[in-house]
Amino acid sequence: MERGMISVDRWAQGSQAYFLTHLHADHTVGLTPTWKWGPLFCSQVTAKLFLTKFDQFNKLSLLRILDLGRWYSLPLFSPSSGQPVTIQVMAIDAHHCPGAVMYLFRGEFGCMLYTGDFRWETVDPRAEIARGMLLEALKGVKLDILYLDNTYCDPSYCFPSREDASRQVVDIISSHPNHDIVISIDSLGKEDLLFYISKKLKTKIWVWPERLRTMHLLGFQDIFTTNTSLTRIRAIPRYSFSMETLQALNLMRPTVGIMPSGLPWMKKIFSGPGNVVGPSPSHGVTCSKTRKQNGVLAITEICNEYIYTVPYSDHSCFSEIKKFVELLQPTDIRGTVSSSPSNVEPRNFFGNQKPFGEVRAGKHEGPQVRSPIETVESILARRERIIKRCGRLISRHFISRLDRVRLLRRLRRGIKITDSEFSP
């Protein structure tokens, strides 16, 4: 595929069509309220949530919704010859966070799959439906290039299913009946975990106001609340979750923190006051207790008297990635995360599947995709620098969550923040 035709999770000017896999920050770098470079294709759920992230976006007419499992034809043109070119695209459930999809492209250039971030567990109804959908779309067609979420493309990463991890979270909460509970989450994702907790424990869960709006848009009407008197369980923004915060809360009431994440730096959490915002070893101390079940990564780790970590991952672990590659048998594989925790190029493990590089002559440059610099880790590192600048605001004004969310959102959009806005 020639450059200048399509871009996936990359928002620079110069393409004819743009595709958004999901709304996490590392996939929307460069997508601003004034963005205007072409039609923007996404899933129906992502379109519904779009204004929660870009509430001043002034080109909603550019949004194009793709239903799952349906082929769409895009009339484009060849940048080199000027001749008309038709590209077909299908969106497939990535089961990463609400609205997350993969994109399957086909045309004269061959067939390509861009997974975005995804997790297809071995035994999961949604993943099974998506697998069947993808295999049906590829029937009789060779997959030339697989752009793969290689976040955990290393045999050392083996996570339990999200359902098993959810059970462990419920067990932790149940074993602390006299404690308040705070759970670290992002602005999107892990809704299934919170729903599971609410259902099993028959309780509401507190979330901050903007998160409540997202929950309502996703159809959760009666489970979540902003009234702290209705529940002892609170889901708080990850950037607000710190040792310092937990210590302060424990001065008022016994409180336990839970961090559900597959990020390997979660195994090394705190060295002292500060926020957990990135995989820096400077944040870490070795957890005091580790348990394994059937050779799987520790289900629960107790990092100190306040913190539990649970490997609840929204990215596929290595065994799931391996089965995915074996299922598709692509001619070529390209990792989309160049600085992932594993830092392993997929070809190192799967290069013997097929002779890489044997693709149709001259036409497999592929879609333009997000810069490898803008990965989960780089976003978290950038967020860490932001948090350090406004650390006192976060640590001393824990209740004012909405102001902090708005402040960080403005920073992500590139709006200049004056020093006075960081003062407590």
C-alpha cells in the first residue's frame, strides 16, 4: 500500500482516510479539537464516547462509523499515479476496552491486519465470536502483513484470564470487610471488572464525575455513583493512586488499594511518596509476597500494608499472542509497540512461521501508523512529568478529582498551563 492513502492511530496531515482503533491516550496523540485532515473511521462505541475525550471537537461531520464484521469499500486514489483505487476494510472486536477494534484491509496491495491493542483470551465468548468473524473474512485469502500488539510478546508474561483476576479482586475486598477500598483505573477500560465486583458484592462503586458520564454512555445506569456515602469501594484515576494517597486515607479510615494491571512494573510499586505513573524502576520496591497458581504469573501480590496488585491485563499475554499468530499464519509480522515492557520484536519468536518479506512486489509499504515513540510507556512517562509539576495539587487536594482531570485533559490537548494553575 502506498504512503498517503490511509493512517491508523496516526493523525498527521497527508492521508486520505484515518482509522482510530480506540480512545486510549497513546493512540490519539495528535488528534486535537481542531483536527481536520480527513474522514475518521471508528467503531460505534468509540463514536459515542468521542466527545468525552474531545469535548470541543468541531468536525464531528468527519466521523465515520464502521459496524463490526462488515466489509466497507473506500474509493481512494494512488498518490503516485493519480488513478482511482478501492480499499476494503472490516472492523473486528479487539476486546481491549470499550470500542476497541482491529482493522482488516484488503485490495490490490494484498491483505493486512492491524490489531491495535487487543486481548483475545483462549476461553471467552466475545473473543470466540471475533475469531470466527476474522477467519470467515480471511477464508481463501492469505494474510500478508500482521501489525501486532506486541506489548507482552515474551514468554515470561503469562496472565490469568480477566475473569480469574476479577475473582481475586473480589477475594481481596471480601477479606477486608472493615476497610475502604480504592481501585486504580484509567478513564476508559476495566468496566467489566467493576461490573463483576458490583454484581458479586451487591454494592455500588464510586467513580469521579467524568467517569460516571462515561459509564452512563456505556449503559451502566444503576451501578456507579458519585456519592461516597453509598459505598466503601471507590474507583479512582490511576494518576491519583499513590503511596502518599493511601497513607493519608488510612489516617481517616482503614483503606486498602488495589492495582489491576498487567504492566510488569506493577510488580515493583513504591519506594516512597509519589504517584505510580510509569514503569520507572525508581518507583519500585519488591513486593513482600508472591503466589503462583499452575505456573501462571502471581495472581495477587501484597506490596506493603496498603497495596495489592492483581495482573488484570487488557493486552494479550504471550501464549495468547502465540495462538493468534498460529491461527492466522501471516507472511510478515510487525510489532506496533517498539518499547513495550517485553521489548521483543515478534519476528524473534514467530519468524520461523513463514519466510518473512515474501510479499507482493513493491506494494507492501503498509498503512501509516502511530509513531513508535508514542507508546504506552512514553505517554506514562510524559504524564509522570506532568504529575511532578502539579504533585502538591494532587496529594493535598485528593477530593478535587474533577479539577485535576480537566487540568490533565487540557495539557494533553497542548493548551499552555500557567504556573498559578499548579499552585495548591
